[in-house]
Amino acid sequence: MKLQYAVRASQGGRSYQEDSAVVWPAADDPKHGSTDGTQLLAVLADGMGGHAGGAIASDAVCTNFKAQYVEQIGGARDRLRSAL
């Protein structure tokens, strides 16, 4: 089974978006992931609407979690635990 994905955000009641999402298909990095298109990592962070720096915080969470996950070695469960 090959996985397909999309990322979409719906605008809420505010004039700005604070939520962030990142998707990493493992096939994009054969050194650290699967090359058969059956694995991906998806991270979603809520920007805590209206709190100072919510957009920056949610983007940092997504970016850093993905970076930590990609650099880990082992199975998905261990990589998720280490990244968290």
C-alpha cells in the first residue's frame, strides 16, 4: 500500500493562522527512511489561538519534531519516543 497525503488549513475566526503541520514521506530520505512509499510522518501543532507567538511555537514544534525523528535510528515507535 502506498500512502498519499495532503496538508490543508481552514481559516478560523481570526485573520491569521497559528496552526502548523508538516509531513515527511520516508521515501524522501532513503538514508533514514523507507524507500517503498509505505511510511510517512505527520505532525500537527495547534497554535493556541491568540496566545503570543502561537504561530512561531507551532511551527517550531513541527519542524523540530520532524528533524529529531528523521535523525533517529530504529523502528517507528522508538523514533517517535526519542523525537518527543
